[in-house]
Amino acid sequence: MEKLKVVQYGCGKMSVYTMRYVLENGNEIVGAIDINPDIIGKDIGEIMGCENKGIKVVSANSAKDLLEEVKPDIVIVTTMSLMTDLYEALKLCASLGINAITTCEEAFYPINSSPKITEEIDKLAKENNCTITGSGYQDAFWGNLITTIAGATHNITKIKGSSSYNVEDYGIALAKAHGAGLTSEEFDEKIAASDNISEEERKKLIDKGEFLPSYMWNVNGWLCDKLNLTIESQVQKCIPKIADNDIDSSTLNMTVKKGMVRGMSAVVTTKTKEGITIESECIGMVYDKDDIDSNKWTVYGEPDTTLVIDNPQTVELTCATIVNRLEDVMISEPGFIPTSQMGELIYQNINK
């Protein structure tokens, strides 16, 4: 495939890697967009910590003008975690007929949590012949690795997974989405309360676009799509992780005091018509000095198989996955297409 022209939308922590990986894979960055006044006007080389590249970050207010001017093949969006937050950016790309891929966790399989936004963007993307999708760490480590193990299993009764990560590595939007820095009372009111509802009430929130999914909510939907499972019910429960001692957070620009919330565990349980239960947990929190990332999944059945990955470098793996998916997006059918429908994640040789 010819060199891709890429625009980076969101120039925070993740873009340091996505932009470098794009360039090292032989592609070209033709523009960069952000909302932070401290970043707007900077050369992307300064953000990456290397020599200037001749591409300066422009304000999101000028995103449409930039995209129409440089006409990229694809936009990488690394900003927020919810579809409501990415609505304008993804709608803009779809309206202009520009492919887009995002690290937004909900965008991994958003039809089960924000159907109206997803359907609107899907319609626009089909009308304008482009593809929109979500990918990242979950594509490999909560998705494709698990379905590969499932493919080596004779009979499955349950899939259970747990993954932990440091919210410090992903920026303030993700940290706040995990309740980091809240008191226990604030966590119960702002985050946990949304889970203490009936299935009917949850469906109404989803239909209205007001549901707040944990990351595994969308992962379980993706797994069911990939494995051709029919969902009968799905629930989630968010549990605060309380600090045992004071922990400094550079992302929150505060000290999370002992007794405050430093993050949360979110458990999503999905029951399917085929009799397979998927129970997945993500633990995101401000790390103390001895905490490390982990990823553990077990496929129960005949036989039982457990996958354990200690200390995965989740930021780098997220960004490499995004860049390795670029060509898949380029050859995909138009619409909002989850990566569960794009085939396996493969390495893109940087020496091609």
C-alpha cells in the first residue's frame, strides 16, 4: 500500500507514540489538531521530543479547514473515552469522507452503549465512502488473543478476564472516568449509582445516549460479535479502589489522600443464548510505587486455558495496535465498522 497521509487529532500523551510509529512505518503526518492552548502552535517534533517536522498543531476550531486543505487518508483520534466526547470529531471525519480510527474505549464496540451516535456516524460514513472504527490495547489483549484461545477450545462454558492499568499513563479524561481523586461519597453518587438500576432503566439510558459504560461493557459486546454469540443479558458493577496511603498524581495535579478513591474496578457480566458467560474486569487506578499492569484471562471448558501477561506496556501496545490497524481501515467496507469485523490484527512490517 502507498504511503498514507495521516492527521493526528489529539496531541497529548498517546500521540507521542502514535505519531512516531506512523512515521517509522513509512507514512506521513500532514496535520495535527488539539484543544489545549499550551499545545496549539507547537511543532509535532517538539511533542515527540525530536527535531521539528514542519507540522504545527492547530486548534480544533480549525479542524474542518485543515482536513479539507490537507485531504488525509486517515485521522487518528486520541482524545477522550466516550462516544459523546468524540461525536463532533468523528462526525466531521464521516461528513468529509475521511477514514478515522480512535483509541476511545467506547468506540471499540459502541453500538451496545451509544447506538444513536453510532448509527448516525455509520450512516454518514456509508454515504461518504469512509470507515470509522475504534481500536487499541483491547483489540489485542481483551479481544483477538481471547478469541484465538477460544478457537482452540472444544467446548466453552465461561470466559473470565481481568486487566489492570495505570490511569496516569492515559491523561486526565481517563483518570476522571475512573473516579480517581473523588471521595467515596462522590464516587457512589457520580459513578456507582448508574449501575444500581434495572435492566429496563439501563436500556432507556442506552437508547437516550446517557449510559456510561465501563470499558469492558464494549469489550464483551465485541467478543460476542467476534464469537457469534447472542447476548441475553449484560450488567456492570463499578467498585472504588481506595488509597491505603497518599499517592501523588501528576495527571490529576493533586495528591490522592489516604481514604480517597484512586480508581475503580469495573466488572461486566454477559450471559448468552449459547450458554457461555463472559465476566470481564478492568482495574484502572493511580498506581502506587509497587503496582504494575497485568492482564489475565481464562477460557473455561474443554480444556481450561489461562493466559497471563505480566506488566504489559499498555500505552505503547495501544498505539502500535492503532498504527497496525491503519491499513485494515483503508481496505474496510464503509461505515462504523468494529475491528471484530476486520479480521485478525497483524504486524505491519516497518521495512516494507
